[in-house]
Amino acid sequence: MVPAVRPLEVQRHVDIIHDLHDPDRSGEDAHFVPVREISFDDLMIRDAIDRAHSVAEWVVTFDFIANERLLKNNGINVIRNIAWPGSAHNVIVSTRKASPTLKERVKRILGDLTTKEGNEAQAFAERVIREAANVSGRVVMRAARQERNAQELFGLVLSKQVLEASLPKDVTPVAWLQLDDFGSPLGLRPGTRADLLIIGVGDDGAGPFIDLTVVESKFVGTAGATAEARSALLQTKASFTDIADRVLSDHDLLNRRMWRAKLADLLLEHGHFGRDLDAHEPAEWAAAARSDNARIRLRGLSFVFLHDATTSKPEAEEAGEGQTQHVFGRSEIAALLKRFDTGEASGSGIDLPRPLATYAQEGAEVGYASHADESKAVTPAHPAQEASQTAAPGEGASGPQDMEQLAAGPGEVEPPQATKRSGPGYPASVTGYITSAPAAAAAAEVAAWIEDTKKRLRTALKGYSLDAEIVGDRLTPNAAMIRFKGTDATTVASVDKLRGKLQTTHGIVVSDVRPGVGEVFVLVKRPQRAILPLTDVWRKREFSSNAPVSNGSFVVGERENDGGLLYLNLWGRNGGQPQHGPHTLIAGESGGGKGVLTRNILLDMLATNSPRNLRVRFVDPKFGADYPFLSRMPHLDGGIVTEKADAIATLQELVDEMDRRYVEIVKVGPDIDRFNERVDEAARLPRIVLFHDEIGDWMADKESDYRDAVDHYVTRLASKARAAGVHLFLITQRPDKDALPSQIKANMNNKICLKVTSAVNSRIVLDESGAEQLLGQGHFAARLANEMPQGQSSLIIGQAPFIDDWDADDLATAITDHWGKGG
């Protein structure tokens, strides 16, 4: 890859490479660029790509075979363009098929806004999806996975219609960039990003100029319109201010050149220049963007589309200079969809605000003043500052309440007015990612279902002569937990023996009956299990006082009995729970959610500990397939170990390091915490955590010496690893006696079991049955050191949160945005 404009030294280097392969030149002034031409005219390539897209919903292609523009120009929607670790090329995820589920979601929403029916409605839904995919395949992918994200897709399509009808005639939009995909090159922080950056170009006679428009849109109902409008405006302001500070302001010329160069790269790489722009080559527009004298202007727009507003709608929020908000009702949305369908543009445009600019516009002075004349500078308030000024009393900067405070993290160029986090929590880049994720919505029909279920269950139990006094209820991701007052007649045994009759006679599926203190908990299976998003759980978690620099408390999931969060406290107390043991066993059959739970804990660990204070070692016979982000984490030592011999060596190194540390630590204090408190910062020791995934596969090989080696080293580590700051996670899909020798299991103080096939396997992991009754997909039973059992069982039942592979990778990127990249 070479830039469109090359320094003379670079060009000479390229020319020399050419001459080595082909000494013939047409003249001394001839210069060369390395090019590899791939065309759909190549029948082999075309056939391979066409066949792949005909049989698969998603296709992954290395961009040395076909680049993003080539695919788009041939009717293929590009969903994501992802940097591939260790490769000079990206991978492109593309599709020609819209998910049937997504098409039904889009068609259902369109049914309320248009008069189209049947095949016509189906075709229109497919066009809407294709239009959204042309802007951002990631939005389409999210909409295919979760229904609430389909609203984001509509916001994108409607915003484009408004802009196309409203931009000045001298502006041609050439790039529509979804900022979740393209915000990082411009230094925009996750969580504060608007939806879109539209890059337009034009020539007003005085020369070429670049026109930038930031857009945040919300497609919502009137019920939450005011809060959504405020949120939309804050996100518009955040991206508007960040881009203005980086690209327009001249108070930091050195960094401004860098940001303008990145803007020019985005323009060249993702701009589509039609024939109406042939007065200037794309390279000329890019050069105009890079120039110190660049003519750039910027506006910010916030759109709120209220799909159910038929008579009245709330007023738009007031915005700063260069920005405005518009609220659209149902009839206006219908007009925009008609414009999209027919191309009819009447009545679809809006009045745009006068943009900020680096040059004088007709009838106005320069909109973004220089550093030398700060009295004229336009500096819209940053949402982080605005949030801090309007916070309610008691909403300080420590704990879950601070999750909305959006401060800049290390390694980012921060806006002049950005505030900084002043209490424990996630790094700002991670907080931004969490707050940007949509919260799970509570469905009204579920609330109605639980009320109906309570009445029917109470009536049924009374019919069997039980005292059915309900003292409380709560909805879990998996069931309705209905709490009955315990009596001599109403016991766990008396209710449990009725489970068959309740199901066959009354249609009530009881998934479990558990003892409480003076109560009997009856869990009735939900008609459809709910996903517990990881971001929802992380929003409400509590932190140890030193997070995100040092933290030993990690979220496991939501307790089923009370809805509280269960923490794994490897060092220190947190969340009203004691310090647990130093080592953890995670077991469960395939599909139980073992990998997702382990990944959640690992991401939590990486987000809340600096690389200086935590080092990770990782052993995985599957080459880290479930943790593709790990290799770029600065916390990782020794890469991902995939061979038995290397794993034994890794365990030996840990034992040697533990012994070495112990000698040093006892000279100063009893354990690593006291040691680090009493020595200079440079002499402090980091915690070391070893994860060993799929340990059961290697342990079950009785012909290998691996079993004896692990047994020996784990026993050694268990003796004084806590004091030395060394911790083990052993993860297995085979919770049987061959894979889990009793000596190893005895040294694992914390045990978390996902669904297993039998009560025998449950007893091997947890020392009691129960895990065989779990539902799978993150439903867990935990037995943690120092937790006091309640009732007849010492198990804590709960649900682990979920994050899919794509979003986990995005979250990992937010973590490296703060701590930097390793490798």
C-alpha cells in the first residue's frame, strides 16, 4: 500500500524496486506505483465470491483478494472491515442476504409507517436494510441480533434522507461514516460518539473546501422522548467538540496536522467521487484537507424520530453554535420514507445551522477562532462537563453512579474542557463503551405473565391443601421466582413432589424449588429466557477502592435469589462479600456458557488492572480461539501456550517465581499487599494470574506425564501462592474423575459449575448435586470460599451475563484504548 501523494524519497525507493524487476523505462520522468488488480472479470475470483455469498449468510474475505469498494460495487454489502492481528491485511465480513429475522423486524416497523403490504412490504424492507448496510454493516449486524437495535438502523436511514434533502447545493457528500466504525482514527472516545460523520466536498469559486456534518439520531417512542433527545444532543456535542478541537482549532498546530491527515486518509479510502466532481481529483480533495490552510467547515445535528407522535411532539433541545436539534413526528417520518421510496424530495429538508469554519463564510466571520484570539473562539460545552454540572446531590464519582461521567483516558487527545474521573471505576474508554450500549428493555407482556403465573400457582397449591401465602416475587433472566411463606404444610419437599402435576394439569413448569429462610422459593420457567447483557451488569457493579489501577474483585453474574451481583473476590473484599480463595475452577459441558463466563472475568480483570499491577499467563490447547483479543493485551506474558511441554515449563516458572517472591516478601511483611505498601513503587510486585483452558483434555491422557506434573505444581502453588500474589484459573469441559483428580480439585478454593450431564459430575465439581438441573447458556452454580451457606445448600445459583464475539472484541479495543496494546 502506498499513499496517493508520496515524498520524493519514498517515490525513489518504489522506482528502484520497479527497476530491479523491469529495467525498461519510458523516460527518466516516469514513476511507478505497485498495483495488484483484482476484478470481477476474473471468472475464478468472481465465481468463488458469488458461490460463497449464495450459500452463507456472512462471508469473511481477506482484502488482498477483494477490497471493500470492489465488493460494494458488485452488489455485496460489507458488514465489517477489521484489522487482523499479525497481518498487513484486513478481513472483510460481507453478505448478500438479509437475516430473515431482521427482515421481519424491519417489515413490522414499516407496517406502522407505510401502507405497503405483502411482497411490496418485503421488498421495501430489503431496500431499507441495504441502504443501512451501505452506511454501516455493523449496525445491520447488531439489528439482526437484537430487536432494539433495529431502531438504530431506522435512525441511520432516516438521517441520510434528511441530510440528502438539506445539504447546500455546493456540497456533494462523498463519505457516510458510522462513527462506531471510524471514530478511533479521529480520536473520538467510545460512548460519547455520535452516529455519523458525513464528509462532503465542494468548490465555491475561492477554491475547494471540506464540509463535515456530525449526526446523532434516535428512533424512539414518545414515552422516553425527552431523555432520548437530551442524550442525542450530548452525543452530538461530544463528537462535534472533539472534531472541532482536533481539525478546526489552531491552538495545537502539530497535532492538528496529524488529525487533518487522518481525515484526508478517511476521505481517500472511503470517499466515492462521482463524475460531477471531475473538476478535482480525489488526491486534490485529500491535499486540501491536509493543508495548514485547509478550508474546512463543521456542523452538528441531532435528530429525534418519534414513530408514535401523531398529534404533538416535544420541543427540540437548545444546542450550541454550529449545532441544532430537530424532532420528527410520525407524518414527517412517513414523508422521509416516501422520499427514500420514490425520490420525491419536497418537504423533506430542514434548515441547517451555520457551520463553524476555518475560513470566512459569506456574511459571517471565521467560525472557529485561532488560539491567538481566544475571545472569539467557539467552544461548546463538553458533555462530561455538562454532566458534572447537573449531577444530583449524592451522585459522586465513586461507584456505579459515576458510569455516566465521560472523561478522557490515557493516550487520547482530550478536549480542553473535559473533566477527569475522580473515583474508582472502569477506565474512561471502557465506561464510554458501556454507556453507549443500549440497556435491555423490560417487556410489558412479561410483567403481565408473572402476575398471571402468581395467581395460577397460588390457586393450584391451595387446591393441594398447601398454605400458599405469597410474600414476594422477582423476575430472573430464566424464571419467575415466587416466594411463599414456609409452614409445616408448605415445604420444599411438599411443593417439589407436585412439579409433575403442576406442569401437566395447570400448565405451570416449575424449574426448581429451593429453601429460603422461613420461605420456599418456587421458580417457574419463563416462556422465553432473557439475555442478561454484560454491559447492563457492568453498569451497576461496585468497585474496590483502587480500580481501575488495581482490582481483585470480578463480576461472575446475577444471583438468582435476590438479583444482586455475585463477585469473585480473589484479593480484598467487595460488594458486601468476603475475600474468597486465591484459585478458581470453572467447569461445564459444551454449550453451558463456560467460555463466555471465563471471557467475562478475563475482560473484567484486564479492564480494572494496569499492566504494571497485573500479569496474565494463558495456556490453551485450542490456541486461544475463544479469546482472539488476548494477544494484543499489554498484560499478557509469554503469548498463548498451546503445547504440553511449554505448559509444564510455564507452571515451573510460576512455582520458581512464587518461591523467589516469598523470600523477598517475608523480609518486609506477611504477604504481597503489605510488601507493596512498604516498598518503593519501582520495587512493587504485580499479581500473576494463570488461566489454563481445557485442562481436562490433557489431564485425561494417562500416558502423558502432564497429569503428574500439574498435580505436583498445583499443590506447590496452593501452599503459599496467595501470599505471593499468584492465582490459578483451571477451566474444563470434562468434569469427571479422570480430568479432575481429587488432589487438584481440593486445592481449588472457588468452584463455578455450569450445566453438567449428571449429578455425579456435579458432585465431582461442587461436592453436591444441583448443577445437572441448570439450564445451560450461562446458568451457573457456585461454591466460593468463605461464603456462609444458607439453608440446606451451600450453592449460589445465578446467571452469567452475555456478550457476543464481535462486541467482546469491541470491548477489548476499548480496554487497549486505555492501557495500550501489547505484542
